[in-house]
Amino acid sequence: MKREVLLVGVVLIVIYFLVVSAAIISNNIFDKSWKEFKEGELDETKSDKKNKAHFWYKASVSLENFSRIYLKALVIGYLMAIIEQLIEQGISHLFH
């Protein structure tokens, strides 16, 4: 039972780091896109560059917010699993 809980915890932590990495990458793309938009000339491509920068900004913010919520849920879920294990061990000691 402990092995399965540990395996699930490791998988969830790996997913968390993948989400954080995606947030960092999208933030870097946003910075690059915003710089292109600011340096661009006033023509029809400027609005395309602004839209691209805006998209990557929204993506990075969304991923960052998701990673914060995910981390909180991960910690709470893992603590609940640990507490459940402690309670089960305590109950089994009472009956033996």
C-alpha cells in the first residue's frame, strides 16, 4: 500500500514540474513576442504580433495559476493520504 501511495505521489510531482516548465516556457515566449511587438513598425503585422503576445501572456498566467492550485491540491491530498495511513495503523493497533 505504501508503495502505491509513493508511486502516485511521484507521478503527481512529475506532472507538477511539467506544468511549471510549460508556464516558464510560455512566459519566455511571451517576453520574446512582446519585444517583437514593441520593436515592430506600425503596419498590419503589428496587431498580429500583439495578438500573439497577448495569447502567450494569457497562457503563461493560466499555467502559473493552475500550477499554484495544483500544488495546493497535491500537498493537501498527500497529507490526507498520510493521515489516513496513520489512522488505519492506529485503529489496527487498537484491535490487536
